[in-house]
Amino acid sequence: MSPENEQPTTIPVNDDPGDTPGFNNTESKLYYLGLPSCPRLVARSSFPAVAWKQRVNCDGEIMLKELRVVGNHPLNNGVWEDNLAPSFFTLLKSEEVMWTSIDVVRIGYAGESSAPVILWIGVTAYSLIPAEGLTIAHKCKQLFDQKGITDVEVEIRESVVNLSIGPKFLTSLDTSHPNVELCRPLTTTLGFSISSEDTGWAEGTGSFFMAEGGNSKKIFLITTRHIIFPTMLENDEYVHENTSQPRHNVCLLSGRSFRKLGKSIENAVEATESMIPFQERCVELFKGKENQNEFKHAQAELNKTKRVLEQHKKFFHELYMHWGFSEGLVIGHVIFSPPISFGVGVNGFMEDFAVIEMDTSKLDANNFSGNVIDLETLISPENFVDMVHPHSTNRRTFTYPFDRLLRLKGIISVQEMRQLDTLDGNGEPCLIVLKRGLATGLTIGHANNIASFTRRYINSDKHGISKEWPILPRNNKSGPFSSNGDSGALIVDGHGRMVSLLTGGAGHRDALDVTYSMPIVFLLERIAQRFPQAHLKPVFS
């Protein structure tokens, strides 16, 4: 873009004693325009050498920023995680920075091919004034320079890391059924809403099923611990070992989600009812016409609408008859959950999971779909393939499932997540992933190939640092990959290979710029320590 198209932002008089001359509130507020939460910039190492300007394109439109995966770079293959990151932890600790997350990403303008690599440090709000932040950003930049890595800038922004917290299940319906979207929350396809019976205010997502293995016929549901035990005040190992012990029950829907589902059905009933008077007038209008084709078509549409209305009302009646009481919502109970722990094992990931024993009276051979993700009807098969397999080489190996149920098959290792063996629409290496969660439904994003670090605060005096795998939005128009309520959602690639378990994200509560997850390989290893014969192919019999 030519310099003529770059419009400088008016720089107001600094009225904050913490302001750095030339670094102003306008830049702080607008620097990340385009990102889901548009976080507030605290400082950047490129200041003051590079002046910030609000950029516009040739049509006079403000250019928006977006996050991208790093791709090929000297920081890959564990160089950042194993060798460099500890030096930054030490520096930030010495400067008493209340940091919440450290990501290595590319941040660029949408529509431009290149984007710089940024060490992106999140800090708690109002904990760092720009003048102090600028000093720290330059010290971090110097650490890179000392290692011979000169193409990485450092940016600090304000950001919070969040833990994005009866009758039988229904059978998944055919795509043509009028209730296909309304019924989905009550099916066993992955991504359904769950909560503890005792703490319904904390709601999340069921991740995936496992069989206990051996001679056992038990079926487990895996999710994050912080959904089921939402307070860290009682962060002890939970084990349910005998029938005399009280159960920690898990429900399919919280009261809030149940009411939301009921309201969505009511809205569908009202919308369908409102169409009938118009269609009846059309029938009367065409009734005496010489060409009876229009009359027959109008009559067929009216009959179809009445059938849809009947199906909606029937479902609404069944919902409150079979599910409208607490016992109807209980789908199982927790049998094991280790305490949430930080920096676990040689890889230093956060451990956050719970194992739920499913109530098999709620399952049967018809309604238990196993480990499948419903691709929904809101995204057409053509659009789904374009988004998940944008490059022709990937597309040739994928067939859209005839019943829209993407079956899990295989696991992606951490090493494969670093290597990026698939391509995006521009032919650049990229691991495109998807998930279906309670809050944001079916979303598609890009898994970064460099791990992030989070610093979670248990209280003012205690915190834990962990490595987590970051997922970025697909682009600046796609919206966030996840939000509060999506914790526990399983993240897979476009072929159904398991990648990771969603645990939280950085940004604001309802607009996360970066989603964090626990690699599936690490999680399965931890589960196997308690259930050595458990496997991923549960079958209801």
C-alpha cells in the first residue's frame, strides 16, 4: 500500500502520568482493531522507531488486524519452549510483571501476505503503565537479539486467561427433519452441554467418550475438571470408589441452557405459525386460476408448514414432559478427577480433566453415536470443505460424511502439530482445526505450531505456569474460535483426528483472541495411569 493511503491518527495531549511521550491512548485502544477482543496495547518494542498510523486501504476503509500461525521460523521445533521461554519467565519475574499469557504468533493486516512474528505478552488490566511496559518490551527484545533472533518484536497487551467454563438421549435426526437443529443439544454427538448438578451456574462441554476396557461395559465421558468442580478452593483429587459414597452428579443441561432450549423451540413455533396466514391467502388467491400448478404448489407449501409446526409443538411437549425435572437431566457421575495442576510432566502442560461414568439407562444402540461431531446444517457441505480444506491437495483426501457426522479417527501428536503437514488456501503450511462447543457451536480455526505459556492465578499469592497449545481464529471475519462455555470441547482436524481438549483462552470473557488447549496425547497418557485398559472405541451393547 502506498504511503498516500496511510492516514496518521491525531495524537491527543497525554493526560495520564503513565503515558510515554508519543505513545497515546488512541494507539492503545485501536492498535489491535480487528481482533476478537481488541485488547488494549500496553507497550511494543518497535516504539519509538516505528510510528503507529491508522491504516486504510485504497477504498478508504480501515484495515483490520488478524492473528496467524507462525509457520516456518527459527523458534520452531521446541527452540522457544525448551530453550528461550525460561529466560523470559525469569525476566518478567524480576520486573514483578503480573503476566497472564505468553504467545508467539504473527499479527498482520487482513489481506496482506506477510505478517511479523510477535512475542505477545498478556498482563492483568491496569497492572503495568506504558512507560514501564516499554522498558520491559525492550528488555525482552534484547533477549532475542542476544540469541541471534532479530526478526521478532515484543508486544504487551492487557488480557485475562479464562477457564472457559432422566430420559434417554435423543437420536440424531436426518438433515431434512424440521427439528434437526433444535434436537442437537439432547443427542450424544460431541459438544453437548454439561454441568455439575450442584453448580449449574458453571457450564461447559462434553469432550469425548471412552470405554473402560477389559471386561467392563462402562462408558466414560471426558471433560475438564473446572467445569465439574468450578472452584479452586477445594482442588483435591476426587475418586468415587463404592456405591455407599455420595455421587457427584453431572447433568446434560443447566437450568439456564434448558430454558434457552425451550425458548428456541417457542420461537420456532411462533415463526412457523406466522407463515400460515400468508400461505392460506396464497392458496385462496390461486384457487380459481386456470393454471393449477401455482395452486398445487401453494397448497403443498401450506401442508408442509403445518407438518413442521406439528413437529415443533410435539418436541416442545416432549421436552418438558421427559426432561423438565432435575432427575431427567442427570446423565452420569464423576468417578475420577485429579486436582488441577500446572506444569505437569516433562512437557509442562496443565492437567485439567474429569472422568464421568455415563448412566447407561440413558443410552441405547440407536441414540449412542459414539465419538462423532455433528457438522450441523448451518454450514453447507460446500462451505465446510472450502473452510476446512481450502487447498486442493487436502481436499482430494476428504469426503464429506453422508450423515454429516464426522467420525473420530486417529490422533495428532505434538510433533505433528509443530510440523504443519497441511496447507491453507495460499499454499502456506497450516493445521486447520474445528470444534463444536456449548457457547459458539461449530467453529473453525488454525492451530499454532509453537506452544504458549499461561500463568493462572489461584489467589493473590499463588499462581501456576503451564504450557498450552494455542488455537487462533480462522481470519479477522470469522469471530473468536471459542468463548466461555466451550471448555471441554474436543478440537480435531478436518479428517477427524483428535488434536486437543479446549481449556480456556486469553482476551475478554466473551471475546477470546487466543484459545488454549491440552494436547490429546498428554491427556490420554494421564487417563491411562488410572484406567490402563481404557480406549476410544466405546460401543453400546
